[in-house]
Amino acid sequence: MAIKRMKFERKAAKAAALNTPSPPPEESIKLASQGVPINRGNSNQQQLSQHGLAQANEVGTRLSEKIPPSDGLKVISSSSVRAQQTASAIESKSQSPVEHQDDPRLESWAQGNLEGKPQSLVKDQINNLIRKNPSARLPGKGSLSTRPGESFDSFRQRFLSSIRGVMQQKANEPHKTIVVPTHSSGINLVHAWLAKGAPDDLSIKPEEMNRPYGPPGSVVALTPDEKGNWSANELDLNSKEPLDPSAILLARHGMTPENKENYTHTEGAQQALANIAGHTKSFNFDRARAVANKATEAGHLSEPEVDSTIDGSLPSAKAAASLPMHQLLAVASAASPTKRAEYAPLIKQYFGGSQLAGLPPDARDALTQHLHSIGLPPDSGATA
């Protein structure tokens, strides 16, 4: 009986999700922080998290390396706040002249009362609407949305009409690189349309709406072949391969506070920072840097976060005065330029003037070269 009751309660909760209002943002964020996947829907007022902003800046940097400076950059963005923030980051890194357009049609599907709720409660209703009742308008309005709920057909028509217009703009201006900051549901919608052959009636293969999509901050290249047939493939931002000049780039925005991945990142970042601090305090600087490199490559930490942690774990200049010379040099070498300046008087005391002069030539040359490399050359703090 208990099992039957639990099944009934889950079924009732799913049915109620369609008719009860969208929860306040703090409730959804709390669930996301516990690892619960949240259905954002439109939520066009939601901003990026701090890590999401870092992701957007990284996308901008990577794209700037792929787009020739001589090419113009056109950014056609969803009008959602998180997409606009992503667009701004991409534009700020560009080496090319930038043209910006906003297109509200590129916003994500407005799902009314279903927004901000656990995906487990709403995915069945969403799949049913896509496959069996696409013209049904969703009731209510999301707590972070300015759009009332809409039908799947309304979303499909407006979004794909915009994408088809972007394709036409690319045909008219083939020399420009076009980047479209948008949303995962829209990118899946493009996949579903292309899987049907990109028909003029904008019909789709519904099963493609459930395909796994790239993570926040990923980019999909929308590219035509010689016959004008379009395909969509995730772009490897780390690849040295040149960008296909015919491609349109669909950039998924970075993480938001309702991304459970945002909290997975936080846990990973905290562990990495603790490890970096521990290795630094033990003067195991090679190990600290190895952990830092791994964390930055994984996107858990930024270089400023690493530098701040290392600097905060190093001894003060007063404490460093009691260190052996080899440890003082290692500490100064591990520090950021700002922190390193605190050790400059000690470096001068230990390695300046007659101290260097008394070393064998090979050792003196090697030490002088190293002092140059860390910004404390003999002629500006440690005199030979």
C-alpha cells in the first residue's frame, strides 16, 4: 500500500505542477544547490552566476582567437538577461568591428507555471505538449519571466523564424562572422528542425528535443554544405582548427544560479582552493601549481582566484625573514607580482651586492637570470 500511495503522490505532484504558480527564485536556487535539476524555461530576467560570467568571458576569448580581426563580427542575441550578458562578454573580447542586434524571438520557451520547478516534476508534461498537444498554451508566468506561458508551436514558430532570418543575413554578408547567444532549448529546436530537413513549414522531429545538449558556455556551429543543406555540430573551442567562414555560431549562455552544475563547480573550487593553500603552506609549490593548473583547465578556478589563494598562504615578509635563502627565493618565486614586492627588501639583503659577487660564475648567472624572470633583476632590487 505504501508503494501505491507514493506513486499516487508523485502523480498528483506532477499534475499540480501545471496549475500551481512558479516558485520564487530562492526556492529554485536552494533546490539547485542540493543537486536538483531545475526547469528554467524562459526566465528571461535571470542573470548569470559568477562562474557563468567567467564562462562567457572564456567563450569570448576563444572565439576572438578563431575570428580573423579583418572579419566583421555580428552578434544577434536573445533578449534574455543571461544571453545579453553572454553577448557582452563575447563582444568585449572581439578584435573585429562589432555589430549588435537584439531579437526577442530567440528567447527560450516560456513555460509559465512550469518554470523554476524540478525537472522531474515537469518533464512528462513538457514531452506530452511537444508530441501530442503542441498548440496548447501553458498557464501562468514564471517568477523570473516577463513572458506569459506560450504553446510549443508558438515558441517553435518564433524561434525558427529568427534562425531562418539569421541564415539569410549570413548569405547577404558572408564575410561577417555571426554569433547567436541563446538557450539550450532553442539549440535543440534547431537540431530537431534540421533533422527533418529544415522544411519551410518549420516542422521538426519531436524526439530531437530530448537530445543531450552541450554544457553552459558551449558553442554549436551551424554550417551549410555545398548543396545548401545545414548541419549543427558542437564547436571545439580549444581546437587550433580555423573557423569555417560559412558557419553561424549558436552560443549557449553561461551558468545561472539555477544550474545545479554551478554548485558542483563551487564544491570542486572549494576543494581545489583548500589543496592549493595546504601545499603552499607546506612549501610544496610544484604540487600547488599542479593542482591550480588542473582546476583552471577544468574551469573550476580562475587565475586571479589561484593567485589570491597562493598569496594568502605565503608567509608575511616578517616571517619570511627567518627562512633559509633557498626557501625565501622559492617563496618569492611562487608569489604574484604584488605579493612579491613585499619580499623585495629581503631579496636585496640576501642576494644583492657582495652576496652575488661571492658566488661561482655559473651559479651567479643562473640566479641573476632567475631574479630577472620574477621581476627582481639585480639592477632593481638585488645589485650584483
